[in-house]
Amino acid sequence: MLPFLAAITWNVDPIIHSFGPWTVFGHELGPIVLRWYGLFFMLPFVLGTFILTHIYRSERVSPQWVDVITIYMLIGTIVGARLGHVLFYEPEILKEQGFLELFKVWHGGLASHGATIGILLACWLFARKNKFDYLWVLDRIVIVVALGGACIRTGNLMNSEIVGRPTDVPWAFIFPRDTEHLIAGTAVPRHPTQIYEALFCIFLLVLLYSMWNRTKDRTPRGQLFGLFVVLLFIQRFLGEFLKENQVAFENGNLLNQGQKLSIPLILIGIWVLWRAGKDPKNPYGYAPRDLGKEGDPQPLPDASAASSRP
């Protein structure tokens, strides 16, 4: 292995700033902590609204719908990610600390596979209530989700978590703050797997947006969603071979939990991609085309009247 000086030492404080502690009615409360992870978690919801607004407006769909689906996405992502972590990685928490622990997201523990399920459910509820085609919604939302994936992995980097296995590559990172994976009491050079995944998500963002920009409202129904799921979770499956296991029960297994959860999603993505645009009655999906003639959004119509197809 190369000398440690050949690696990059990553010792960034995960806390941006602490406000407090505070005293309220004579009771001392803990400080309000602003963390890099929280900032990068919320960033795609802010930036994503600009991307999705452009996409919706380009397809004559009112950008007012963006505010609605963003709320669905925010709730689905947080709830799904927390439930996924507890159910897939630490189910013993329910026995030890009770059912309410599921909702204590501030205790840490968010799983990307759980977030995926939460997003799929949130988009289905949004589409069903507002008369959008489900795959039309997913084909556009995955462009924003790719941005979210890049931001989340950057947040993991700022937390010095989800580290890679030891390596001697010249771009290896040493994570002094990661005390769970010391070797002989020492932090050693490791694969910066957070950066690998963030860069791959940026690649997906560029790829998916470029494909949508060529076809827009004539994008084959399910094409972008299917491609996103297949590529993302193949990368996730292969990338896990470079990562340290997240929980103890994964040690000694041929495949870890992340790889096992990725397999059915890859298969679903392949099936959706194979059938993309093949429905002769609905090859491109549909959405409410509720922009005015001058391109200005009109008040949101009643959902029952908002299902006109292109």
C-alpha cells in the first residue's frame, strides 16, 4: 500500500454551525445544529423545482403542479428512507425502542432503497389524485432524483460515512472521523465511494436530461424511468463491492443488503425499459396540458377535468 501521504486526508467538520443552547422559560434547550448533510439533503428539492418547472413548461404543463409534487416527493423521500433503514438494516430497533422510533429521523439512518420505494409511492399518489399518467410522472421526476442522489452522496462525504474499502489508489481518502472502520486503531486510505456515486448520478442527470430534451412530450413512456433504475442500481450493485458493510449482519455474506435490494429493482427497470413506448393507445403518457396560449399558467383545474392527453 502507498504511504499515507499519497492519500487525501478528509477531516471536514460535518457541522456548519451551532446556534444556542437556548433558555426558554427557565429551561435550557439544546443547540440548533446546522449540518452539511441536512443542507445537501434539502438542496435538490430547491434546485429540482427549477429543473422540473422548465420540463413542465416545455410540455405545456402548468409549473404550479411542481409545488404539489415537490410536497409529495419530500414526504415520500423522508418517510421511505427512514422506514427503509429501520426495516432493512436495523429491525431490532422496533423491539428495543418501540414503533415511534420509525419517525425519529434526527437519530440518523436513511436508506436509499427505502427512499426509492417512498418516491414510487408518492408519485403514484400524486398521479392518481391529479390525473397524470404514472410513468409520465416518473420519466420526468428521475431527472431530479439523479440530482438528489448526487447531493445525498456529497452529504455522506461531508459526514465521513459510507466509506470504501482500504485501497492504494492515488486518489484514496483517509477518513479520521470514521472511527468504526479503523485498522489497528488507525484510519487508512480508502475508496471515496461517496464521490464515485455522486459523479455517477451527475452522469445520469446529464444523460436523462439530454434524452428528454430531444423528445420532450414524445418521450417513449417509461424509457427514462426504466433506464434510470437499471443504470443506477447496477452501479449500486457493483459499487457495494468497494464499500465497507453498513451493519454487522452483512459480514461474511456473499451479497450485502444493498446488493440484494438492488436486484429486484434492476429487473423491474429492465421490464419497464423493454416495454417503453410500446402501448399503441398511450405511447408517450399524458399530463394536464393546462398552460395558457401565452405560456402563462392558469389556475389549477379540477382534477377530474385535467386528464386531457396530448
